[in-house]
Amino acid sequence: MKFLASLRSLCSALFQSKQIDAEMDEEMRLHIQNRADDLERSGLSRGEAERRARIEFGGVERFKEEVRETKWVTHLDSLFRDFLYAIRNLRKDRKFAFVAVFALALGIGASTIVFSVFYNLVFNAFAAKDASRLVVPVVQDAERPGDERSLSVPFADLDVIRNQNRVFENIVGYASNDAVLANDGPETYQFFDTLVTSDAFEFYGVPALLGRGIVPDDGKPSAPPVFVMSYRTWKGTFHEDPKVLGKTLTIDGEQRLLVGIMPARFQAFGSQADIWIPLSRLTGTPSAKGEFSAELLARLKPGVRLQVASADLDVIVRGLATLHPSEFPKHFTVRAESATDYLLAPRGGGAVFRSDIKHLLYDLLAAVTMLLLIACSNVANLLLARATIRGKEMAVRTALGATRGRLVRLLLAESSVLAMAACAVGCLFAWLGVKLVPIIMPRIGDIYGIGRMAAETGPGLDPAVLFFALGLALVTTILCGVAPALHVARTDLQPQLTGAGRGGNNAFRHGKLRAVLVVAEVAFSIILLVGSGLMMRSFYLLTHVDLGFNPKNVLLTFFVPPHSTGGATRIYASERGRSVLRDVVERLKALPGVRSVAVQDTIVGYGPGRGLEATSPGSAHSEEAGLLGCDENFFSTLEMRLIRGRWLSEREVTNAQYVGVINQRLARDFFGEADAVGQQIRVKAFRGPVGPPQDAEFQIVGVVADVKNAGPQQPSMPMIFLPYTVRGGFVLLLKTTVDPASLRHAVQEQVWAVDRDEIVGMASPLEDFLQRFTYSTPEFGLFIAAPLASISLFLVIIGVFSVMAYTVSLRTQEIGVRMALGAQQREILRMILRTGFVLIAAGIAIGLIASYALTRFLASQIWGVSATDPWTFGVVVALVVITGLAACLLPARRAAGVDPLVALRYE
């Protein structure tokens, strides 16, 4: 209430100034009249008494001005009038206002977009209660520095950690249980489920969108079976039908009641979860003995540091390791890592190779800061030129009594109006930009556990981001307004009244400051362009790596029986499972749009299978080789290249013969220049579909070109292609003549036509798999860095053009004299271009030195190219020189076209 009263008083004071002046007039009149009455009583005439009273009180207007100066309201009123004047002044010069606002809006909008992404991924990735205190226990194998994984313990050990620790408020467990089948009678659905401890939703603290979350009572053995659904599943499968709440579905053979639907931002306990099921001590996976392997999520007690929590946790887990030595590495450490850092850290997850996206985000934040500085330098340059042109106006104001502080405030008010207008336009740009971010973020999010947030809600202009934009407006006001304000404060304004200011040494002295700003713009632009160029070249090289196979038009899929019927083990070992596989393959071959179907036992390009030691009989040489089981169609489906020999035959695959095809690297390592076809190779501790591991010999029937089997970034490892029937297990590859993604539903229908209980675990184009796990992060960085660099180059063009145009206007008289004395137009053109080139060259030199020092921070974001790649640096320099000189060309041509007679009469 006090604030509202103060605001009301302020508005009253600002908008009732005439009433205040009238009251002061009345008060002064009364004072003068009372004094005149006193003098009249002392013997003076009435007229003389009034005259002397006025003399004693002095000028009424002066008194009123002194009173006004003691009131803070007067300063606010004056500031308010400054803003009104700045708005009127900018409306008169609309071209200047448009260019300045547009340049600043680009900087503010780009900064806001990047900050929105940064904030939502680094600080707001978890829509959870006290998210900053969420931690993930991580196990580090001391003998393998790159081997890190989240701590996974049996259910009983979870209670041990809960009871013995002194640093966590609570710890919850969750276990992703892959895909499950659900049906409500006529309809069958397939979901990815996650088992969670019954207090997990209470721990997370996010209310359900509809219904409720899982509560502790749901974990009791006597509680009715329930489950909770994700927003994406509710929207995609049930079309946001609220009536689905309270529906009973049969999930993995057990009837469960849907009690809640979570909001879109809720993403926890497994990034692929469609549904969450409460875990009780009677829930098993799959043996129902009360033991399951759960990953952990904990919340620190207030004030507890990560180092303290890590030390406490390490002691407890080492005690557990003595009870379950096979579950832990021989030498290990355990630490508590913040949940956000864990999600964004570049970990190797089996076959998946992840880039350091957190480092990338910090790099992008630094890049957008440079862009904002370029925009501010640009507008400061324009304001400097404008302040110089308005030098006579400022001199007149000074002559009329305005102080330097008053002039500085006037110019700062003008830059504030520009900044606020740019902030509004920049927020509009940011609002449009964040709509595009989810298009390039979902696949990154799928890897880092935040894909749902990016795909469904995306980063938005929430209060934190809007406050950031307002803060940028304040910063840009200072950065843009200080230079012209100091220019006015330090300039001798007297020559302006005599007409000697324009074009004199004073103007050229301030022209040096504008030149410095242009040099800084060019230097910052060079840094951004070099960084963007390196990322662009790296991405091009990465996407053009010779994989050794063709992933185009290939659909990757597999299917397994549900866990309740034995899961994947059944299809490997039983005749029924092999029969289902044969029938599904035949049905898929007949599917319209399918050219061929191949069988393999892993994901080509990312999983070479179990790495086993291979040797050649009669040779002491041995090394680890990757094994990949496949069929006779695998070679043609992926369009691999045969070097010598032949591929596996249908008979060899059907009869599970011990033959194999090797890649060039293994052939070179084991046999050198000799022909490997017909030779034998021994695989130690080879494990087939049944029986214990034992050494096995395979006859080599062919050699194929090297295939990238550990991600495109990694060199090809020695590889043996075996009949998949020798090893068991399968993944299907469908070569299509249509878009592979369009066949997902058809593939699922064909599998269910053979066996309704099968779970289709994956139906994804192979190119999408490559995109998601290899190309997405560098592509994301490139899609943001490239526009930033392009905007910076555009702003440099504006900056160079404005400075050169103003330089030409200052030197108009000089140019006229030169032309009157015989200078040719080409000489004037060359002189102006030389001036612009000197500025550009100075910026390029500084920018190259800075880039050489800073690009090393991009080393983790680029691949296949050096951080100091000379080709990238050369192309960037050429681009800046060409565009910079193009920006100089129009002012230079204008200078060359000056009429000497007009120029000599200038001013």
C-alpha cells in the first residue's frame, strides 16, 4: 500500500505541476503582502511598502526556480521531458532510428535466444523441486578413466544407502524396463516404461496435469496396481482425451489403473519413459524375487557440498562392494555429480559417443556476447556521428545555461529510448527464434535426457529470460550512450558557435574513436566467423566420412517377446523364436516399398559386437576384434564394397557354419600383403547362442572394405562378419524405395500379424540413428553459431558503411579542393577505399591474433580439422575484405562524384 501511495504521489507531482506553480505564486503573494503591511505600519506609503517588499524578496521566478531545484520531483519531470524530446527527435530522423534499433535488436534478440537455450538446459533442465540440489551417484573405474556410469544397486542396498548416509534428504531409485505391451481389449499399445520407487514422484515435487502422481501407498504389496502416463503419450496416442484418466490397461500381462498424466515439462527417471509404474518389493525384473537393479537420484541436504557428499557416499558404496564384488570394478571411486552436469556431460554410453554440449553452450554464450558488443559498437558509432553533427545544437544549449551533465543526460535518454525500442523488437525476434529451437534440439535432448522438454515445450521467454533481455537493454544503454556522452562532455563547444567545428581537427579527433570502434567490430566478427567456419568445415567433414556402407533408405528395427515370457532369451534359443523371425522376415520382404531385408545382431556403425581376442593359427599376433553376426543379404542391403573373395551364402547362414568375412584392417594386421581368403582365424572365448564360451576357428571367405563400426569419428577397428545363426540375436535392416520412416507402423503390424505378443523395440531410419547420436550436437552448435556470425558480418557492413559515409561528409570540402586542383575521380575513389581498407585490415589483424588464441577452446566441438586451420582463416579474411570494401564502395563513389563548385561552397 505504501508503494501505491508513493506512486500515486509521484504521478500527481509529475502531472499537476501547473497547480503547484499556482500554489507557489499564491504563497509568494501572501509573503510580499504581509511584509508590505509591516512596512506600511512603520510609516511608509502603500506603494513604497510594496516596492521595498518585492526588493527584499527578490525575483519571484528565481525564488520559484530555487524551490523547484530542491524537489526531486523536478528532476524526474526534467528526465521525463528528456525522454519525450528524445522520442520526438528520433521520429524526425527515422532512418537513423531504424538502423540503430534494428542493429541493437539483432544483438539483443540473438543474445536472448542463446541465453534462453543456455538457461533452460543448464539451470532449468529439471522441472523439479529444489532442482539445484539434485545429484546422481556416479561410479568411476580407476583403471579405465573413460568408463563412468551412474550407480546401480539392488533394491535392498538402496535402503542401506538411505539409512547410512548423512548428506542426502532422500534417495529414490528407478529402472528403465524397455518396452511393454498394453491393451484395453480391442486396441494394443506399445510403451516404454520405467519402474520407480513409490516415493519418487513425491521426491520430484511436480504436480500431475490430470489426476495424481505415484504416492508411497502405491508401493505397498496390498496396493492396487496403478501407473502414470507422460504428456507426450497422452497427446500422441490418446489425442489429449481426458476420459482416458481412470482407464484400466493390461500392461505386460497385469491390469493397471491410470491414475495420473504428468505435464509436458516433467521428464524424469529415464528419458524414453512413456509410463511410470510404482515399484514394490514384490516387483521383479523378471524373477519377482524382490531384487532389481536401480539407478539412483538423490537430493542434497541444504548447505552440503558435492565434495562432502562424494566422500560420504564413497565410504558407504565401498562397504556394499565387499558384499557384491562382481557388481563393481576392481578399483573404483564413487562421487556425487549434479544432475544437470550428469545429463550434459560427454559420456561414452556403449556405442554412443556424445559431444560436450555444456562446453558448446558456454562457447555459444561467449559468441553471442561478442555479437552484442558488435551491435553496441555499431550503435555507439552512429550516435557518435550524430552527436558530432549536433555539435552546434549542444553549443547553443550550453550558451543558454545547460550544464555538461544536462547534455550527457539528454544523450543518455536518447540511447535509452533506442535500447528500450530495440529490447521490444529483440524480444519479438527472440520469441520467433525460440519457436525454431525445438526443431533442432529434440534429438540432442533424447541423448541428454531432456528431449521431451525441448520437443514439447521448448525454451521460452519465461521471467528469467525476460529479465535478462531487460538487463541487456540497460547494458546497451550504457555501452551505446557513454561514448557520445563523453564526446560531448570533453568537446570544446565554443568553436561550434563560430562555425569552425565541422570538419576541423576536433571532428577528426573524434573520428579516431569511431575508427577504433569499427576496428573492434571487424575483430569480433573475425573471431565469430572463424569459429563458425571451423564448426562448418568440421560438420561437413563429419557428414562426408566414408562409412563403408550406405545408410540411405534403410530402416532399423528389432522385436522381442515380453519380459513376462522370457524376453530376448526365448527368441535366441527356441525353435518357436526362430520360426517367428523367419515368418516376419518373409512378410517384410513382401511389404510394398521394401527392396530387401537383412538380419544382423547389432547396430551397424555403432556396435561391433562383443570385442574378443582374435589370432591367426601359426601366428603369435593377436588383437581385439569386433564380431558382427549377419545374413546373406546384409552386404547388398548396405551396399558394402567387396575387396576379394565372396560374401556369406544363404546355406552357410542357415546351417550356422563357422565361416567369416573380415575387413581390410584385420586382413592387413594379420596377413599383410598375403591373400587372407581361405585362411583360418581363431576367436578366443567365443560364445554361441547356447553353451559356455570356447575358442572357435572360422574360415575366411572374403574381405570387405573397412566399415566405421564405432561411430564415424573413430577409426575402423578389426572386424569379423559371421553368420548371425552362429551367435544368436538379431536386428533387421529394411532397404526401402520409399521414406523408411513411413513404414514404421506397417512393420509393427507385420510383426503383430505373426505374433501379437511381440514387442517392436525400434523402428528408426538408420540415417536418423546417425543423426541422433553423431551429427545432432555439432549440427545444433552450427545452426546457432552460423547465424550469429552472419549477423556480425552484416553489422560490420553497417558499421563500415556508416563510418565511411560520415568521413566523406566531413571531407567534402577537402575533396572539392583536391578535385579543383586536378585530382581525378579514380584517385578520390582510391583514397576513400584506402581509408576503409586500413580500418578493415587493422580489425582483421587483431581478429586473427585473437582467433588464433581463442579457437583452442573449440577443440572439443570440432573434428577432422585443426583449430588453426589455414583454409578456414583464409576464407574468412577474404570474405571480410570483400564485404568490407563493398561497404566502402558506395561512400567512395559518392565522394568521387562530388561537384567541386558545390564542395567549395560547403558551409
